[in-house]
Amino acid sequence: MTKILEQFEKQEQEREALEMFQKQQQEEANKTWYQRLGDNIEDTWANVKGWWKG
């Protein structure tokens, strides 16, 4: 019985992870070009600050 519950919980976690991944992919696909540009600039700035800190 415990094995069945563990398998069910694992399947539920995998399903939830897949749903979150698909939602994130959909949100990314719906971004405008300027939102993507802003994300890119933020990422680059974070990298530069990381290099400065060494």
C-alpha cells in the first residue's frame, strides 16, 4: 500500500512539474519583443555585476 501511495505522489509531482513548465513556456512565448529585450538586459547586467564582484 505504501508503494502505491509513493508512486501516486511521484506521478502527481511529475504532473505538476510538467504543468508548471508548460505554463512558463506559454508565458515566455507570449512576451513582446521589448519584454524579451528587458529580460536580456537584466540578465546581462546581473552577469556584469557578478564579474565585478569576482
